Amino acid sequence: MYDTDINQYSKRPKMIAEIGCNHKGDIDIAYEMIKTAAIFCKVDAVKFQKRTNKELLTKEEYNAPHPELYHAYGATYGEHREFLEFDLEQHSMLQDWCNELNIEYNCSVWDLTAAKQIASLKPKCIKIPSASNLDFTMMRWLCDHYDGDIHVSLGMTTREEEDQIVDLFIRNYRNDSLVLYSCTSGYPVPFEDICLLEIKRISQRFDPLVKAIGFSGHHLGIGADIAALALGADYFERHYTIDRTWRGTDHAASLEPDGLRRLTRNLRQVSASLCYKPIEILDIEKKQRAKLKRFVKPQKKTSSMFN
């Protein structure tokens, strides 16, 4: 017998379109992006982000000019970030629109104040971005006060820090709600820096301890995501925009609607194919076998390496 388990079928991948701040601070654009992601792209969820800028940034950082003036929405970096920020009432509106369009609302939180605000909306998932995954105070608060899944990206993170993150969730009895994402933090990331085999490493180290493994990609195209699926990722997150030429640093590493639609379709199709044959001759093969199979006299019975 072959050393396989025919009952091990792949899970249906979950596709998350990260809108982030690609809405350009315009709530109407955010609605159109939700609607397009739900109806045309057919993704499972959209993800926004929430920051408390004066909590995150030092006074010097807040008042400094944006490092790339072409992409700035304000005279200082702080003004730029505030321009792109939605308040809690607007996030509640975004969540209501998601519910109306039968798509899941997710949000990344960058600080404790933002975490408390978004947790009050009780979304199914809250994301910790790579930039904030060492904010143990915030993550402990979420473990204690938020019941949904907590997704954590591991970009810009050492292996020792990965262990510390997972240990925090284990100690707080929340590791069964934890999804870890393989991620390289760059916009966009060249293919040689995607490092897809990190998915396998993270899975081998943590898979028995956490809910699932995900892949957060900032690369170009959609080919690498299919390989990520084959390597064991269950959750997929890609930045999403209406127009990659729009002002803002994330657009260049984002998928436009048709790319996101194709990726979602391809992930689901390939996922359906990642399984063993449950029986030796499939039903679809039986008619063809009867018509096409040519039988010859069996060879003389000999010992086999497969016996």
C-alpha cells in the first residue's frame, strides 16, 4: 500500500482583500471597494486598518514630512496618516456594509487604543500587523477581552520573537484562535525575497499549536500564492486597490479587481484539486476505462517491492 491517507483533503482557502488605507480617506471609495470585492472578486473578507497616530508616532515622527512627498496626503507624516484614518463610527458603517454584501469585515489594529475600539465592534477577526506584533500589552488585552480569531503577521520578526508571540497566546489559553502569517514586509517584494518555504518552516514549528497558517503577500502577480497554497497556507491576504497608479505607497504592491478575482478563483480551483483519489478508479474514469483501456495477459506473478 502507498503511505498516504486518502481522507486528507485540502481545506477551502480563505481569501482576504486588504483595503487598508487604499481608499484614500474617502468613505465612498471604501464602499465601492467592498462592493467590488464582494460581487466581482468574490473574496471571503475585506480588511481595513485602525491606528491611533499620536499614540504610535513620536512628536518628531508626527511632525516630520512624509518620506515620499508624491504619496503624501498632508504637509506632515502625521497629517498624512490622519487624512487616511476612519473613526470608529465610520468603521461601524464599513462593517454594516460588509454585512449587507455578505462579506466578512476584518481590521488590522496598530495600537492598544485602536484594538479596544475595533474589539467593541466584535468582528470575527482582528489582525496584528508585522509592525505591531511585539506589542505584548495589546495582544494580552485582546486575549483577555476579545473572543474572535487573532491573526498575526510575522514580517520583520526573528525566530526568537516568533516563539515569544506564540508563547503569549499559549499562556493566555488563546492559541486555538491564533493564525500566523508568513510575510515579507516590503512594497512590492521581489520574488527572491518572498521566501515561500517559510510557510513550511512556520507550519512545522507551530501548526499543532495554532489554528492555522496564512500567507500575506506583497509581491507582484498571483503565481506565488498558488505555491503558498500547495505548501500548506490556509489564509491568503493581498493588498487590493481600484487603481495601482493612485497616490499612496501600498498601491504598487496591490492587486486590481481583475487580478484579485483571478487569484480567488485560482486558489479555490487548485485547492479542490489538492487531494488523493478516494478510490482507485474514479467514477469519471469508469466509462473511459470501459471504452479505452486495453488489457493484456497478466505477467507471471512475481514478488513485488510493494507487497
